[in-house]
Amino acid sequence: MISTQQIKDRVHSLQEDLVQIRRYIHAHPELSFQEEQTAAYIADLLRSWNISFENNVAGHGIVGYIQGNNPDKKRVALRADIDALPIVELNEVPYKSMNTGVMHACGHDVHTTCLLGTVKVLNELKEEFEGTVQFIFQPAEEKLPGGAIKMIEAGVIDNPRPDAMLGQHVYPELEAGKVGYRKGMYMASTDEITLTIKGKGGHAAMPDKVDDTVLASAEIIVALQKIVSRKAHPATPSVLSFGKVLADGATNVIPSEVLIQGTFRTFDEVWRQQAHQLITNIAEHTARSMGMQCDAFIDKGYPYLENDPEVTDLVAESAREYLGAENVVELPLRMTAEDFASFAQRVPACFYRLGTGNKQREIISGLHTPHFDVDESSIEIGTGLMIWNALKQLSK
């Protein structure tokens, strides 16, 4: 039986190489659905390790298998996302993004590196475990409709379907050396809302001659807030927020059109559909009551993410074995979203968090910010833990 110390020793010997892999990926980020060079880099590494795979899956995805003894006994899938965000990096580090306006500000460079290290070690140990490990390098996690659903449509988790699936995500609020988990509901669904208010624009000094689209937009935003405060069930967390309002007028010009964009998030699919209808009805009726028109469009995004209790209990147990109970924490619900949820809706799955912060070194910036970075010691921890998690899931 492979021990935790064997895994730790193997991963420690790789740590310097893993850091260099992460830094290369970080310095060469690519946006969702554009990850051609990132995929090529991953493929080159896999080939150099004599690991077979299929590339160009659902765009720039890569899928492969590590078969141990008795490969049909059980199958576990491991997933990492490979895309970056449209953010200008402000870190002054040797591995700073070389692609202006694009940055690995969500840690996908770390996710990819940990899975690469996991694949390499498991391939070296394949004579010492039973079952099959499927590895999935997924494109386009950050942009709807998301790479997960595209890979599912391509049949990635079919024939046969994995018995369990694991995903790992960096968590800067948690110190490096720790991990977090939550079984059951964990992350919210996400939908993108676009409202376009239309009317007769004109001179702001003659309000009786125009339709005040700006005022109508304000009325709509205020009215929509009553959906969560008055219609949502108290036991169902929900968020309706608007972060973009474009009224391209002037100090003395009321525009003929105003654009509002926002997000709706929750944990209940029935309520989610009801809320969509309420948003549309209230926006349209409010505009109409003021003599204007509102076109409402809701782009339905990722479902809510629910961690399978049995798989998650084993993940927590594995983490305590590998890191010690003092380094494993239970996490609260999050209103953020993740397209791993599309996998978790179909396969018993667990999406857990890898601590990457370091307050002493001031590595504290949040995800999706221009100063985001990680304590690179977390790469060794994340790789080893993913290996141990996979082996534990196979042996159960």
C-alpha cells in the first residue's frame, strides 16, 4: 500500500519543476476558448512523460487516463481548468504575465500545475494501485457557456462514467498548508442579466418632451431588489446585483437607451426559474408604466454546485490523513459560481479548496484582482493531496 510519506517524498522531489511549470503558465495566460498555446504546453509535458492523451476536446481540452492494475475496478476523474481572465496584472514578479490585459488571477495556473504533477506521479505508481484515473484539463471555465458543459457534450464523462470526480481550487483566504471542504450545497448558480431600456431621448431641460430612460432604469433597479427581499424563501440564499449601467447621455442630454447588466445567484433550481420570470416581468412592466420599453435577456449560466456527501467525507478524511486534522477546515456557503457544477450534477463529486495565502509575506490579494498571487509552497501540498485523494477514492 502506498503511504502518505511516499507521496510527499515524490512530490517534494518535483517541487522545483512544478514551480517552474506554474510560472511558465502564469507568464503565458490565455482567455477562455483561446487556450491554444497553454494546451500545447500541457501536451508537450505529457508526451515527454510518455503519457497518452486526447487533445482538442471541446476546443482546447485535454483528456487522458492512467490505468493501474485491474483498471475496470473503479474510476476517479480529476479536473483542472486552464483559462485566464481579462485583467491587467500589477504584480512585479519575474513570472508576470507577458500577455497584456490577460492574467491568471483565479489560480488556474496552479490548478493545472497540480494536476500535471499528479498525473506524472500516478503514472510512475500505476503498478501499485487498482483502478483508473482520468485526467481532464478543461478550457473556458471563466466564460459562459463554460468548458465543462462543452466537454460533457463531447462525452468526456461517458463510457464508462467516473465513480467519483474531484476538483481543486485555490483559496487565498486560507493559509498555505491548509485545505477546506463543504459537503452538500456549496456554490451558487449564476445567471447574467441584460436589460435595455428604450424611449425617446432628448434635451434634459425639457423633460416633458422626452422619456426619462435614466429615471426608468433607476426605478427598475430599485423595484428588482424586492425580488430577493420579499419573494425569496428565507432558507434559500439568493443574490441579485447590478454592476453595470450605461447611460450614454450628457449633463443636458437624456439618452434614448440605457443598458443595465447584473447577476442573479441562488441554490434552488425551481426558485431560480421563478426569479427569472419575476425579473423579466418587473423590468418590462416598470418601463411600460413610464411609457417606455424594456428588453430583458437572461443568459442562464452554471447550475449550483453540490458536493456529494460520501465523496466529500472521504476527501476530508484523506486531507486529515495527509495534512493533519488541524489543517483541514469546513467552509461556509459561497455565492460565487463554478462550472465544475456541471460535472457535479452528473457524477458524485467534490470541489474543495487549497489554501494559498501567506499573511507574513503579504500574499493576501483576492481572486480576480490584479495583485493576486499564491504562496508557491501550496503547489507541493495541492499536488500531493490530489494524488492521495485519487488513491483513496480508488481504494474505497
